[in-house]
Amino acid sequence: MLSFVEENYLKAIYHLSEAGKRPVNTNALAEEMKTAPASVSDMIKRLSEKRMVDYQKYRGVNISEKGKIKALHVIRQHRIWKVFLVEKLNFQWDQLDEVAEQLEHIKSPLLFQRLDEFLGFPKFDPHGDPIPDENGQLIEKRKDPIAQLPVGTAGIVVGVNGSSASFLKYLDKVGISIGTRLQIVDRMEFDGSVDITIDGKKTITISPTVAENILLSEA
């Protein structure tokens, strides 16, 4: 059984390695975990002894198949807890990650099985990220930033880049969330700002930065 700190390291290595596609520099991992490189080295040694990661000196660390399974399990729990917090406890989506980070480490398979069933076996979390199934498989939707889509495109918001509280509060204020239907109606040549219609009702102008960070799946 892994500690919650070990589980957090596995998640970080999984994400930084792009699901095991490339090794992770220990300094990058230290920055992600907000700790000293020496602490990272100690943790890598522990995880390597448990066959959760593969480490080669001067080349970095990567997640093993065993470690990937565990990381996806923790990610699955994290994202399903986020669904519960939004749908059943009315959390705002900028409040989710801190609480879900604590809940994801609960060691009760029965509790989690019941929670998944209670929520109707969700496939995506409130930020639009896919929830791995029990076998660690992910269902990915094609999603593109508004800034990269042509005028006239209509689609559903399926995710956002970044999760800063100020950005998510802005989206709440203008009425945009996961599942909102948007249409791109105009793009300003001057600065790249974009006019969008929200759910066919109101039209607003968003900045180029916002347009880069709202992800649509065309519909």
C-alpha cells in the first residue's frame, strides 16, 4: 500500500511524463511537488524499490506499467470526487481540486464503488477531463481552443486549460461551464478577441487569452 505522498508523486510523474511517453527531470518534478531535489531523489528511490517507477541516472525517471495503473486509479478517484462535489454539494468548479486532493486517498473500494454508481458512472469530470474506467482506459474527446476554430463553429465546452480561481470565477460570471453550447460569431482582426453566443441567447466578447483557454468539441 502506498502513502498519500507516494500517490501524489505518481500522479505528478504520470502527468509530467505525458502518460509515460518521456522521462521526467528530477528538477522538474521537484518544482511540480514544491520540494527540494534531495527529497525527490529519496522518493524516487522508494518508488523504484516498489517497482512503481523506472529511474536511470542522468536520464530521469519514468512511470512503470505498475505505477501507471496506480496513478490512473488515483486520478479516477480524484475526478469522480469532483463530480460529486459539484453535482451533490454545489461546489464551484474553482473550489474542487483542493478538497478532491484529500478525498482521492481514501482507502475504501466499496465506498468508491458505491459513489461511482450513485453518480451514474460519469465519464468526464466538471473540468471536462476524462475519467479513467476501472481498467485505466480513457475516453478522449476531440477538443480545440476557441482561438483556433473558425468563425461559425458551434460546439460544446468540454474543458478548460488551467484552473486558476480567477479564470474559473470569470467563466461562472459570464455563464460558461462544462456542457455550455457556444457559437463563434466573429473574430477581431485587431487583437484576436472573439464574439461568442452562449446557449443561443446572449453574445459576449472574450479576450484572446480566454479564447485560448476554453476548449470546444464541435457539435
